[in-house]
Amino acid sequence: MKRYDLRPLKDNFYERMLQLIKDDIKDGENAIFLFEIGDFSPIQKSADLIYENGYTLMNSIKFNEVDWTIVVKKVEPEKKEIEDE
């Protein structure tokens, strides 16, 4: 498991996070990413990006008053089921 502090990137951490998962994390390995939450939109955006890029979000928690931590596993996520309307 590796830990990455993306707080210095402020709200511009998405590309770097995906690059680290792709290039620095082995298949099946977990990574912990720490970033600033600001207006809370980075939380959903990061979760969506992880899923869209074929990784699994294992955990997402508030670290302190301004920071958020997510745990990502480099494995394909379970497919989301679409509810019938």
C-alpha cells in the first residue's frame, strides 16, 4: 500500500492521481490519496474518475477539517446496476 499527499495541488489533483494509479501502483495494490476538499465537489468527482478509469474506490473519509482521504484499489470495479424505470 502506498500513500500520496496531493494537498499541494489544491483542486488540480485529478490527473496526477490517475497517473499515479496507472504508473506507480501494481495491479491489485491499494493506494491512499490525501487531498483538500474545499467545496466538497472533489469528493464525488474523484470517485467518478476512479470508477470511469476502471479502478475500485475502497474507502472515502474526512481526514480533518479541510482534508479528505480515499483508498483506491487497482482492480476493475463491480459494474453498477441500472434500475429499471
